[in-house]
Amino acid sequence: MTVQVRLAGPDDLAAAYALRHEVFVLGQGVPPELERDELDMAADHALGLLDGRVVGTGRLVEGRIDEDGRLVPGTAGAVAT
């Protein structure tokens, strides 16, 4: 079993968001309004594909994590979420 990882294109975003919704909103109880945010539009999204099916996703955003564990957008650094 080999998982292919690649950057998502515009046509891939619906599948990435659907998986995130399944994992975070349905699986972990994150409120839907918190799962998507303003960083999604500027982020580079990655997909993990197994037999052409999206089985993983992540996003890369610019910023750093502060001492409270929160992302500070626009600061030096890069974070994968």
C-alpha cells in the first residue's frame, strides 16, 4: 500500500474540505464554523491519496505558534495544520 502525497489544485479542495469536515466536525465535535477559517484561501493544501481516494489532507500556512499554542498569521515561520 502506497500513499501518494501532492499539493492540491483548485479541483481538489472540495474533497480536502469534505475529509476535514468528516474528521474534525463529525469525528471530533469541532464546531463547523471553527473548522474552516480565513487561512484556507491563502494556504497550500496537500492531499494524501490511496488508489485515487483522498485519505489525508493538510495545509501549510505562514506564521508561528505563540506561547498559548495559537497560530499568529503573517509572522515569520511556517506551520502545517
